[in-house]
Amino acid sequence: MKVLFASAEVLPFAWTGGLGDVCRALPLALRDLGVEVEIAMPFYRMVRERGFSPSPSMEVTVPAGDREEKALVFRGDLEGVPVYFVGHDGYFNRPHLYGPPGKGYPDNAERFLFFTRALLSLGEAFGWPWDLVHCHDWHVALFPLLKGRKAPPLTLLTIHNIGYQGEFPLKALGLLRIPEGMAEAVVHQGKVNFLKGGIVTADLLTTVSPTYAREILTPEFGFGLEDVLREHSHKLHGILNGVDYRLWDPRNDPFIAAPYGPEDLSGKALCKEDLLRTLRLPEGLKARPLFGMVSRLVRQKGLDLLLPLIPRMMAEGVGLVVLGTGEERYEKGLRRLAAEHPAGMRVVIDFDEGLSHKIEAGCDLYLMPSLYEPCGLNQMYSLRYGTLPVVRDTGGLADTVEQADPRTGRGTGFKFRLFRPAYLWRAIRRGLRAYATPDLWGRLQRQAMTKDFSWRRSAEQYLKLYRRLCIRSG
């Protein structure tokens, strides 16, 4: 079976978040299962800035509105998986992937339509060698619609976050150049909606956890597309994202002070001491519970619940370390609280890969009180590092964290359901009580660390879907 991954982001070439992680790890895991995988992405300036120099491969002609443009296709490599970079300086040689922080480029509809149409031109030039094209998020969601029935590959669309839909003014319909009768497939609430077009026309849909697949059928989580999704729910499947344990395993993590594993947790205490030294926190916190959070600082991540509780946490004598960037109001609020509680709290407004590993290894508990969370990765990292997560019972958090029960000793973390500070506080208190019971705490840590959320498990489920779709389509 031959599959093309089409994505706006692929790590390590150019990415802004979890989409890039998935579109690196999943193709590699599928390759290891015998799938012939290729990847296509735009040739952004960031690719060059990160030191990659793919080779020019071919030129293709791409319809762009009422004219034609040329795209220069470059070929690179991701650990043996071919990667095609679609180059066009006017669209992709820019300082940002989507636009400056907080706002998108005004021509993003045109940019990603160009990329999508370039994939069609590339397929025609190659003689359509792929059995299936796996599209990711709104940027390439219109591939199934634009392909129509004129090209053979089947299509699968993965929705990574329903909150990002690729919505544009109605005048963007003119860019699509589709028959008038097809406009209904892409128009939603008075706007052109790229994601809706993919939901309606793709052969199969997936999202990134089983619980999130159910949640997005409801008004609370569907972001206005719940009715469309319910209409097409027969082709929607939830498959949990995985973790690349080559990068996230305390037994062989180059960023942390000492290795450790479920069979010997002694190195974790050394990692905690190292984190406290790195952030110049008092040595006395070695004997106190230390909470960590590595996150985008946005409403989705539950900052409105956490900030009011921080003074109460500090009064309990616990420590708190936060790493991330995001909305100014949250950055300012966290900095203010850290200044008020210098003996217990540190905030680093940055993205620091090494420090993120140190936090996972050096903390005792990990905070992830998300409003919604399609899948989430950090709670799975935390489980492997024996840093028990405190999470809201939603999306992928619900699927990956098992509620700790002090009576039976079973579980891997502490969950709460209602999105209110009082409910988060109850979950934090349950975590503190468990921490104060060393035998229970050690058992919970070992159970968490032996959970398997590898990409191989996810890839096996995707491969089953691929095969089922191909068989069904004859």
C-alpha cells in the first residue's frame, strides 16, 4: 500500500505545534509496518532556516484563480521517508507559517489552496501512484473536493483540532472555481469553511482520540460543525495519538540529570534536585510536592481555573513551575504570581526543549486542566516519567489517564469533570493526599510508567482503517 501524507507542518522541517509532531511520527511508524509512505508539505522559509536543503526535483503548473502559477517541487528525506516540498516564494517564503502571532496572513485561503492544487498537479505528473492520500487539518481539507472523481486515490482527513477550521469571507468561493452546485459543501454560517469541505467530501474521517471523536458531535465541543459531523459520523473514527519513546523516556533522556525507570525510581529525586537548582528554587522543596506545567498559555489549557488557585497552592507549601508562551494576560498573570511567591514558584515565558524534559522528570505532579483537549501529549510524557497528571476528564486526557483510587491502589492520575476552579482544587488535593502516602504514590508511579502509548499502536489502527477503506472501495 502506498500513502501520501499531506500536511502544512512536519517536524523537524517546519511546525508550530502537535500537528508537526504527528506528521513526523505517524509516517515513520507506518513505514515500519510495511506501508510505502511519502510526505508533502509547503517549502517554507523556516525549512531553509533550520538548515535543510532539499534538492530541486521538478516543476508543476498549478491553477491559481484565473491564472496559472509554477510550483518548484523539492525532494528531501525524513529518516528514509521521501518528503516533497512545494515551493513558491510568493506564498511560502515568509517569516511565519500562517502569519504573525495572533493573526493570520490575509491570503491564507489562497496560499493553502495553491498548496492543495499543487498536490493534484504532482499526482498527475507522477501518474497517481498513491492508493490513499491522508490529509491533515483544514489546510489541505479541500483536497478530496478538488480531486473529485477525476483522480483515483481514496482520501482520509484527520481533524487535529476542530477549533481551527480555515474560515474565510464568502468571496473566497471565487478562488475555489468549483461548480455552483458544490458551494454548499464548503459554505457554513455565511463563510467559506475549508474543514467543512473536507468533512463532507473525504472518504473517511479520523480525529486524535476516541473521546474527542464523540465530543465533537456535541454543541459544547463541535465549534459550530457538530451538525455536519453528526451527518457524517458513520465515517468518523477516533484514534489516539502516540508518543515517540525514543525522545521521551527517562531511561535514556539526554536532557535530564539522571536516568530512571519503573524498576528503579531513585534517579527521579536527582532530577528534582537538578530542576530546583536550574530554576533557583529553594532546596527545601525537595521534600514537598512539585507541580509542573508546559503549555501554550491560552484559555483552552485551563489557565482561568489555575490562576485563582495558585495562592492557595503556595499556602499549602507546594512548588509550581510553568513553562510556555501565549496570551499576554496569562503571561502577565503568571509573572505577577511568581513575583508574589518567589519561594515556591517559577515561570519561564519561552519554549525551551531541554527545560521541558527537566520539568517532566523533576516534578511530582503535572497540571493539564484543559477546557478541551483533542488528544494531548504532555500527559502521556508525564505518565512515562512518573509525574502523575492532574487533568480534566475530556478528550484524549480521558482516554489516557486512569483515575487513582486510594482504596485499591489502581490508577495513574487525578481527574475532574466540571470546568470550575473548585473541581480542579479537589483533584489537586487528591494528588497531595496520595503524595503523602509513599507506598501508594510509588505504586501509582510504576503503573503510570508502564503504560504503552507508542506510535506503533496508533499506526496499527490507522493501517486497519486504510485496508478497510481500500477493500470497501474495491
